[in-house]
Amino acid sequence: MHFQKRPLNERAAALNRDVERVVNTGVRAWDALKARIGLRGRAAAYDDDAYEFIGGPSETLRKKHYDKSLRLLWKAEQAAPWSTFRDATDGERTLLDAADKAMTADERAARTRITSAEFKALLDRAYSLEEKKALVGILSAIGHGEAYAWLVSASMLGEVQSTGARAAITMQVLEEAKHFVVLRELIQAFDVPVPRLSVWEYMLLEGCLKAKGLDRFFGMNVLVETIALSIFGLLADKPGLEILRLFHLDESRHTALPANYFKEFPLSTWASKSPSRRMSRFMMALPAVPLVLLLEADLAVIGVDAFEFAGSVLRKAIHLAERGGFLLPLPSAQLMPIFNAVFNAYCKVTRPGHTFRNYMVADTTRGSAEADVEREIFGHAAPHVA
């Protein structure tokens, strides 16, 4: 794969890495100290250095329970044809073997490729070592995020009302589990070191997990899932990464869940509009800005302007937040120009000859199918640019 590498201010990139390391050391030490003295430190029982939950991989448990359960997952349309469920694919309607019911042909083929030597050889042919490291840097950011998505979605089961809502959340828990274990294998197939969770993402994800009540919907389904959707939309057309199209479809449903839930169980006026909740949501989202600066170098390797990516994510996330009633300190018409001015100020300092741009109208989703999916979700908020 030939990428048109973008120029990069190496001093700025190095400074961003140095700042991240210093802040990471301080934040992790502070959380560890709080845990030792009986206060709430890190909420997640997750070891991002090892890319595992505390307790290790327990692959035997995964194979005996997760894999087997997924293979044997029954479909209501087949078991109860009198019901209103229409949850089987055309291929599944013809299958008689229960062990094959849970996977589509595409999912089965993708998993076979991911675990094969031929797949690793494909990655070696398609990408240089520098490109592989950059792709792993980008994918691992959301790979660690899937661990937290798993935890946050599970914690939401006690927050929502109705059988239907709990069923929807339960399916998201299952999909987040699938995302974590499958994406982990995909990332490891690149055969390059997997970075730990950066401090900016650590702060963002811990904030989501520690958020009160339905504000976890904002942190995870609106903010983090929009970042994930955007990463998958950016990379799903690249060689060997076609399985990310399936991830993208899952994330599209996840981002739509809060708005659909609030149609039946509206967010209270206080939860939506109170100044303290508005500011709390804004502070939860703020670490996403330095996270973009940290990813700038990796995105540049694959020919992507980090601020086009950031503008696309912010526009979509703010649109979803307002649609769901998760109001921020300022409306989108005022908030987006502020972020755009910050992005341009940074570029003015770090990019020689930079001229002012409106990054908020950019879109880095590449595949036409993925763009169609996002247009259905976001409407006017997702203009597609090639």
C-alpha cells in the first residue's frame, strides 16, 4: 500500500510525546495513591501495558464459553416463527447445523484470515514497517477503548428501563466483547509492539466509566463510539482491514442507541440542561484534543491530516450529543468555531505556511458503504469527501 506521507513538525510531535509521558506518570501515580489510601483510584481492572484485563487472557475460558456461545447463538426467527423477530440472514435460514447459525460467511472467513500465516504475509506485503507501526498506533487507541466500552456497556444494564433497552445493552456488551478479542488478534497480527493506553485516552475512558448514570451514554456511545466509528471508517478500505467494515456497522448502532432510548424514556430536563452536568460532559470530552495531537504523527504516516480527522469526529459527536439531549456549555454553532480556531492556532505554529481552514466540515471516512451508513446516522452532519 502506498501512502502519500504528510510533512510533520518533528519538534512538535516530540514535545507532544514528552508532555504525554510526564502527565501519564503523574496521573497514574495519583490514581495509585488514591487506591492505596482507600479512595477511588483507577476504576477499570484493566492492564493496558499487557493489553489484558487483570487476571490475564484466560483463553481456555474464552474458547469454552465466548466462542462456543457465539457459534450456538440461536435466532428467534428460526426458533419462534410466529414472533415478530426477523433476525436471521438469508444464509442462516438455510443452515441446519446449529453450530454455524451465529456467524455469517463474511465473519467466518475474516476470522480464518486473521489467525492465518497468510494474513500476516498479506500485511507484510501491503505495508512498510513504519506504516505497520502507525496503523497499530491508531488501531490500538481504539483497541484499548473497546476494553472500556465492554465495561461501560455492562455497567449500563442497571441504568436503563424496559426489557427492550436491556436487550439492546446486552447485545452491545456482547459486541464489545467480540470487538475487543477480535481487534486484539488483528492488531497483534501486525507483529509490532502494541502501545500502552496514552494518558489522554486513559483520562477520557476512566471519565466515561466513572460518570454518573446516563452520562455514561454520552461518554461511551456518543464520544468514544464516534471516535471508533471514525477510525473504522478511515481504515476499512485498506488491505487486510476489511473486517473493520463489520465493526463500523456495529458502532453505527451503538452511536444511535442513546437517541433511540431517549425517544421512549426522555432524559430529564435537569440531566440535560444543568450547568454542572454540561460542564462535566465537556471536561469528560476535553482529553480528546491532546489525544489528537499525540496521534498526529501516526496519522501523517498514512496520509491523513489529524485535524481533518478531529474536525470530523467533533462535528459528529456534538451532533449526536445535542440530538440525545446531552447539552454542552455552548451550542454547536458556538463550540465548533472555538475548536476550529484552536486547531488553526496550533497549525499556524507547527506548520509553515499554514492558512486558515474550516476543519469542522472535513470527513475522513473513505469507503462509500461506510459513508452511506454515516449519512443515515448523522444526516447533514456527515458530508463525505473523497
